[in-house]
Amino acid sequence: MSHPSQFTLLRTRRFLPFFVTQSLGAFNDNIFKQSLILAILYKLTLDGDRSIWVNLCALLFILPFFLFSALAGQFGEKFAKDALIRLIKLGEIAIMAVGAVGFMFYHLSLMLVALFAMGTHSALFGPVKYSILPQALREEELVGGNGLVEMGTFLAILAGTIGAGIMMSSGHYAPIVSTAIIGIAVLGYLASRSIPRAAASSPDMRLNWNIFSQSWATLKLGLGQTPAVSRSIVGNSWFWFVGAIYLTQIPAYAKEWMHGDETVVTLILTVFSVGIAAGSMLCEKLSGRKVEIGLVPFGSFGLTVFGLLLWWHSGGIPDSVEGHGWIEILGFGHTWMVLIDILGLGVFGGFYIVPLYALIQSRTAENERARVIAANNILNALFMVVSAIVSIILLSLAKLSIPQLFLVVSLLNIGVNAYIFKIVPEFTMRFMIWLLSHSMYRVEHRNLELIPDEGAALLVCNHVSFVDALLIGGAVRRPIRFVMYYKIYNLPVLNFIFRTAGTIPIAGRHEDIQIYEKAFTRIARYLKDGELVCIFPEGKLTADGEINEFKGGLTRIIEETPVPVIPLALQGLWGSFFSRDPGKGLFRRLWSRVTLVAGPAVAVEEAEPAKLQEMVGELRGTVR
């Protein structure tokens, strides 16, 4: 079944004004910040080491995230988000007016005040930026929406960096920069006026104005969420640790290891940003329009591999006294290997970060979401500061080269993410499901919208292979509790996935009465809790590809816990490696098309085993 592209969101009022607003904000941030840094380095008359002033700029921009993110999280829940965004964007106009005066009069102090204020603007905007998405988008749009936001953010950062360089190359840079930053701020405010109403989630909240106690409380709230959410926050912050190291070292890497001029820096930033944008966009297609955290281990793997390759490929470009320009440097074959490595870092960075943001949004209570995102922003800022300290220690004290720093970061990435995936095995479980459904099989689905988005339901399906549960679990957006024969449940490797997913092992009454009764107890509990439970009523794998008789355990389940029954059918699995077809082989039907079909819900009083068997057979048709 085809679905509209995520780009169709750009034609909707519930997303486009917000997208334009946040992209213009990121664009303006970087035009102003980069213009200020270039003014310090090349234009202003200053005493002392200019690098100290540049580092002060970095500190002034990041400091508000420590100071004001906790307040921003409270604001994002107490006030209507659309009104809050408009107020923040009005503030941006005033801030840029101060910055413009600073540029016009070459007044560094005013510029630094404006930079700190822009950092405050970004700190206030962050929680409302990500917490408004689940209110504006449907669940199946959340990954695509986050992908667009990440794409817009990184392309805006790139455009701002390049735009600042172009404007600052002019002999009359001050009026040009001043006009640009005020004009962009005004455009951002005008775009924000079209954002639809997004009601406050906790209008009765009492604000805590003590930034220190509230910051601590916000961090505890974020890291006290479920393991999946709290470790996603840690993973998100780790991404910014890694990203900050790469982005900070790019200018020096381009000069010292590629022997390039400033145009090569722009080339590398462009390739990296395009990679992030491409990875963010691909997330929706690869995830099947659902929050697919199985992409996170995939992204982590790519970050490590391409980081190691960048270390390996560094060097080998001829030296140049004046520095190679970007066109000249593309003539060296070695350059292309480096650029492919940087592109890979960007693409897999997108695979890593977009599902983490979507998971945090989708699994956090609405009345806590803005504060949890604020906690994420505080931790992000902390990790970015630590990344700067680590870089200084490794480069200045340990005397490592920049490529060796990349090597250390790539190896650290293995350890940090191994810890995250160990604490939350759901990441690994979802990755294995995702890998199976995107390598050995091409899984398609029809009518899965008939499965309710919330509330209990019993799914019944034909049983063709050892991986039926994995394929169904990978296709359906909601978590499912599967009931399966205990000997399949105990299979090596697969048992890890089944245990992580909360699968229910069952035995025949005469095989093990204890396992049998315990299974029905757990089924009833999960259904009473409003969850989806899937059973294979045949009680065993098919030995000939045909559907076996549905057993009576189905009747007991719906008598004990009356819920709607949804028939499902798997097509195309018979003959594959995991089926019981005697003629199967590992490479037989590799990458074969498998289809999961859902039928309309069946009322409890009509859910008889024979009738459900007939319905599943009709859904399956003649394709085994």
C-alpha cells in the first residue's frame, strides 16, 4: 500500500509554517554567530589572542542552554506553544536589532550581548520546537516530520555558515549583515503567525524560577523516564558529543591534512550537511513510517565504520603553500575517499539521531514532554562542552593528531552504544527485526490500518515459519505480545529477541500444564492492560504450506477476556529458509516478497475457530 511522501507535510498548514520558522531561526543563528567570529578573526581591531575571543563566543552561545533550558521546558507545557513561539520570535527581532547596532558601530560588547541573547532564544525555542511535533503530526508522520526538521536545521546551518562568509568578504559587511539578520528575524516572526494553535499541556503548572533547582529537577525527570527514553536522551547527547568534535576540527583538518584553503572547509561542511539531510530523509522510508529504533544500532555502526575509514584515509594529499582550492582538490583521488567518509558520517548520523528524537517524543507523556526535551538539551550542552575538553586534552596534552582523535571517538562510539544497547535490549531486538525484514525478505503489507491504534485486540495469523512473529512485529506500529510454541521460543539467538519483546511461550496441555496455564494468565493480563496479543491458532508450523486446523485455545482466550479479533495472513513465506519446506535452502527465495494482510475486526460472539480459519485462508489466498 503506497503512502504519501513526507514532503507532502510541506503543503500542510499544520507543519509548513513551523518548518519555515525553525529553519529561519537556525539560519539566522549561524549567520550572526559565524559573522561575529569572522569579524573577530579578520575585521575588528582587538588586543590579545583572537582565539580566546572565538572560544568566548562558543561559551556565550552554549551557556544559556545550561541556564534556561529548564525554564523553557516549563514554559513549553504551561503556555500554548504557538503563542510561545511567536513571543520567542518577536524577541529574536529585538536581539538582532542589538546585534545590528553592534555591527554598525563595530562594538564587540554589543555583539557578544546579542550572541548570548541568541543562545537564550535557541534554548527557549528547543523544547517547544520538538514538543509541538507530536501535537501537530499523526503518529505515522512523526518520523518523517522529524526527518524534515533535521534536514532543515542542518541545511540552514550550512547556508548560514556559507552566507556569513560571503557577506563578510564585502568591504561594506556591517550594513549587509545588519540588514540580513533583522530581515530574517522578521520573516521568522511572520512565518510563526501562521502556526496553528497548539494548546498548553499543563496550563495549571506552577513555575519554578530557580534555574539551578529546576535544572536539576528537569534532568532527574528526563533521566528518570523509562529506560528506552532515558537512554535515548543519553544517545542523543552522545551524538552531539561526536558531532561537535567532527565539526570543530573540520577547519584545522582541511588546512593541515588536506592542505586546502577556506573553500575546502566549506566543501567538507557541505558534504557533511547533505549527508545528515539525506540520512534524515531516508529514515521515513527505511522505518516504514513508524518510530523504528532498529535504525539506531545501524546508524551507530555506520558512524564507527566511517569514522575509522576517515582516520585510515587521512593524509596522502600533496602539500600546497597557498592551499588547494575546492576545485583543485577534487582532482586528487584521495580527496574523494575522504569526502565519501564524511558523507557516510552524515548519512548514518541521520539514521542515528532521527529515531531517537521520535522515540523521546512518542513515549513521553504530553504533560512532561517539553521538560523531558529540555533535559535532553541540558545534557546535549554538557556533552558538547565535555567534547571540547576531551579534544583539548587529546590534541594538546596527549599530542594526538586530528585523525587519531577521530580514531579515538570512533572506538568510544562502540563502547557507549554497547552500553546503551545492553541496558535497553529493545534497540538490538528491533535492529534484528529490521535487518531480517530488509535483507532476506521484502515485506509488504495491506490493510494494517484495520489494527486499532489503541486498546486491546487479539490478532490471529497462519503459522508458516520460525520468523513469523518477527515479520509481523516489524510491520505493525504498535508493540505486540506474541504467543508461540515454547520450543520455538527457546531457539538460540531468536530467544533473545522473543524475551526482549515479552513473548509468551506456550506448551500443549499434556506437554507441560504449568507452561500452558501460565500462558493463558499472561494473555489475559496483557489484554486487560489494553495491549495487542497475537496468537498462531494452528499451534504448530505448517508442514505443507497449508493452514492447519485452528485449536480451541482461541475460544478460551476470548471467553476469559472479550476483545475484538483481527485476522491476519502471511503470504509468500513457504519455501523460504525459515519454513519447514523440505526443499528449502538458505539462498532459495532470498529477498522474496512477503505480504502481511489484515482483515476487518471480528466481534467476540462471531469469533469461532472454524470461521476465523476460513477468514485467514481467504486473506492468504493461493499464495503460500
